[in-house]
Amino acid sequence: MIAVTTMKCACGSCECQVSIADAIKKNDQYYCCQACANGHVNENEKGCGHQGCGCG
């Protein structure tokens, strides 16, 4: 059996890989940051801030 330790951020437009141990967990999904976990609902939450990713 293989243990999964990283996965793609659950934000649909995010390209980040997130460590399950360090991720923000919300509704049984894993996110790379609070902005992604919140669904980028606020104007100041555009993008995740990680280099090379322009989600949100």
C-alpha cells in the first residue's frame, strides 16, 4: 500500500501541490492557503501568492 503525502490543491484553478501534513483542510479537501480554502471570495484573495500560480 502506498501512502499519499502530497496532492493538488483542491482549488480548481490552482496549480499548487500541497503536503497533506501542511495543508489547510476544509470540508475534507486540502488547500495550499487560506485564500484557496475560502474560494477567493474577497478582492484581496486573488491568487494564492505562490510563485508561478495565478489561481482565483
